[in-house]
Amino acid sequence: MAETNRMSTHAISNALTIDVEDYFQVSAFAPHISRCEWEQRECRVERNVNRILEMLESQHTKATFFTLGWIAERYPNLVRAIVDQGHELASHGYGHQRVSDLTAEVFFTDIQIAKEILEDVSGVKVQGYRAPSFSIGEDNLWAFDCLQRAGYRYSSSIYPIRHDHYGMPNAPRFAHGVRDGLIEIPATTLRVFNRNLPSSGGGYFRLLPYAFSRWMLRRVNSGDGEPGIFYFHPWEIDVGQPRIAGISRKTRFRHYVNIHRMEPRLERLLSDFKWGRMDDIFLKRAGQAGALQDR
């Protein structure tokens, strides 16, 4: 039975995703770094994404890069390199503003501008979107109307967990239709004792022992029979990034904990599971099924 589970788990392709933003654009730093300062900050996203691309190439792995329009404007060659190497280019919005902080009109403008910039720079169609800080929840489901109107085919913007900054614990755990022609693909969770445990990467992946993260993803693959989603940011492999002064202990811990361990852990993760692009895994699956139903 154990051998059967290993084989079935290995046969499932999980989605590897990268949220392309720089260290000074993190939502938790917004009270300390104004947007007018962004241009004066040392940008490190290009070198970090290039390191990630090299890692993926060495592992023969394809991924989805949810990229800020702000980044694409300033680093068009980086965006083209992502596409040229066979990865999916998707949208992270333009200026990394939480959806929960915006009106529907402002949000629509943000996602439309980001999509246009990414498509103009890359020459490919952008189909996916991820909200900064998974900031679509029960109070702003109108965001799906905006995404549908802007021409997106999928979103990965809900995290079905309880968290002090985001989360929608009662949301479906797996991909489901939210509007005609639009599906939501939530961040991966593992259901244990009537509670969803975060199993998608980010700070939890750096904080928890690697074996625990690997166990959770394997459980989702073998127990639920579903592909998982893993996400991380380029700044999470950057041990030399500037330290931000004046932040709280909680914010400092969440941002910097175990950054020095992130890159080797990623290399293990790429070897331990089968990975692919969001569009290849979920859009093709939705097309074959006709339409995903709410779960």
C-alpha cells in the first residue's frame, strides 16, 4: 500500500508558483515604506528571479510566475526570459495593493493595466491572476466579476485558512467555478481535525521542518487525489536583502525566519514532487471536465 501511495503521489503534477515582487513591496512593510519610495530602493528582483530560473532549468521544471505590472515595466527583459524558458506568465496586479483596500473600480483598473503591460511586454496572453496577500475573501467577492470582465480565466487568490491578515476558512479547498469562464484555484490546505492547515509554502514553508511540509503535500496528493499549489517569492531566497527598520517583532520574524534555508529546501522540494504550470494543470483539466463545480 505504501508503494502504491508513493507511485500515485508521484504521478500527480503540482503547480509551482512564484509571486514576482521585491522585498520592499511586501504588504507587511506598507506602513513603513511608502510607494513614492519604491523608485529609490535597491531593486533585487532581477538577480533573484534569474537564480530561480537557473534552479528550475537544472531541475527541468516549469512554473507560473505571478508578476507585478510595476516590475514588468522596469524589467521587460526579465519577463521575456520567463516566457522564453517555457514558464507561464500571470498577473499579480500592478502595484501590489490588497484587494480588500480597493473599490471595485480601482481594482478593475489595476488588474486591467497589469494584464495589458504583461501582454505587451511578453507577447503572450495572460490568463491567471493572484491577489496580493490572498486578499479576496467573503467581503469582496465582487472581485471575481472584475476578473471575468478583464478577461482572466482563473484566479488563485483565496486561502481557505484563518489568518490575521487574510483567509476564508469556509471556502472550497480545491479548484471550482466562480463565474462563467472563470475558476478559483485556492492555495492548498490539508484538512485535519475539522481545520484547514496551510500547505502551500510561503512563510510556513520556511518556519516548519521540511519533512512536515512534504508530508502535508503528499497527503493532499494521495489522500485527496488533488494537485497542490506551492508558492514563494524571489526575496525569500535573498539572504543579502536590506533589513527594514522600525518593523514589529512579529513582522521581522515572519519575513526573515530561515531565509538562509529556503533555497536548499526548494531544491529538495523540486526533486521530491512532480511540478508544472497552473494553466497546464488546471485549465486543461477544467476544459476536459467542461466546467468545475463548487466543492
